[in-house]
Amino acid sequence: MDDIQTLVRRATAAVNSGKPDEAQRLCEQGLARDPGDPVLHHLLAAVLFSRGALAPAHAHIDVSLAKRPNNAPARLLAARIARSEGQFDTALVHLDAAIATSPQREMFIEKARTLDMAGLRDQARGAWQAILKVIPGHQEATAQLGRLAWEDGDPATAASLLTQATATDAPASVWFNLGLARQDLRDHRGAASAYRKAFELKPEHAEAALNLGISLQETGELDAAMEAFGKAYRLRPQLFGSIAMALTSAPHGRLWLDEEELRRTLAR
């Protein structure tokens, strides 16, 4: 029969190998023998969190931290769990404790993300700017500062930052935000390029297809715009009103007198 340390090693290996069922079984087996082992509680919390079981994950990481309050990885996991539960103040307390114990870059990035998600815009901006000073060209910090600039009504700064963020592989959300900034600058071809990339990366991104259609319409590419609108409508029929408005209000739009005919055209 394996001792607790062996079970911990095997459970850790299972977690790192992407075998959550085995990891959970080993953790539960170990905790049946030693209900207070902080490492097993930490590992089980990580497995449960990966499966979206937030309440039990929270309970297990609390037990672990009660035994090891200065363990930075446990604090980081506790912060991520709390953030997923919408408990941003608690998450920030855990992150500050982790940073005090182990001031690693990952901790500061997680704090910036948490401030952003909590809607603490000024603090988030300061945190992302601090990361960018320490890690010049950090993609996520650059992208988030670009998004914040756009939200502040500064599309030129936003477009500059977001263009930098897309210089290397970037997620669909960053390309979409770049499209928004370029659209506000009336760079419709540039916006269309960004929205097209966002839609390629995330084919279920209905808003990217909608905005692609609007941008293509502005450049006079009506057939391509209708194709994009069709994709948006098929993904999310609730966008019909936005599509109809775009088609009839733009300088290069088309007038549809029959709503049902437009729906049939978009649905093809």
C-alpha cells in the first residue's frame, strides 16, 4: 500500500499528465487516510477547479491554506477560484499574500487580470503599465491597455497598441478589439482585415461577422458584406435587426422592403 508521500507524487504526476480522474482518485484515497494533508487538499482543489466544481475546490484550498498560509501556489489557486466565483476582493487578498511571499511575474499578471475583471479600471491600467515596463512588448498587457484606451475614447492609441499586440499570434478577442478601434478611425479596410482574422480564429464569433459585414459595406464590397451578414445571422438570428439597420443606413447599403425576403437571403 502506498504511503501518503507516494500518493502525493502519483497524484501530482497525474495532474501534470492531464489525468484528472486518476488524480482525484489518488487524492481522495490519500485524504481518507490523512484528512488534513495540505498538499492533497491543494491537488484535489486544482483538479476540481479544472472541472468547474468551484464550491468543493474552494473548500479544499481553504483547508490547505489553513495549514500552509504562506504557500504562494496555493494562494494563487485560491485567488483563481475566488475570481471565478466573482469574489474579486478575496482574490486580491490572496494575490497580495502570494506576492508578499513570492513576487513572481505570474502573480502580478494575475493581479492585473483580477483588477480588470473587477472593473477597477484605473488600478488595472496601472498594473498593466507596470507589467509592460518590466516586460516590454508583453502581449496581454499591450492588448489590455489597447482595449482600455478604446473604452476611454482614444481609438488612435488603441489601434497602435492593439496592432502591436497582434504582431505575434493573438486571440480572436484582440483582433476584434483592433477592428473596433480601426472602425472608429474610419479605416474600414483595416477594420475588415481585423474582423476577418477574428472570425477565422473563432468561427462562432457572430459579432465579428456582423462588424465584418458593416466594414465591407463601407468599402463598397456589397456581395462580400452580404456573405458576412449571412454568417452572422445564421450564428445568431437575434442580430437580424442590427443587420437590417446596417443595410439600410450605410451609404453603400441596400434597401430591403420585404423583411422575410431578407431573412431568407441571410439564411441561405
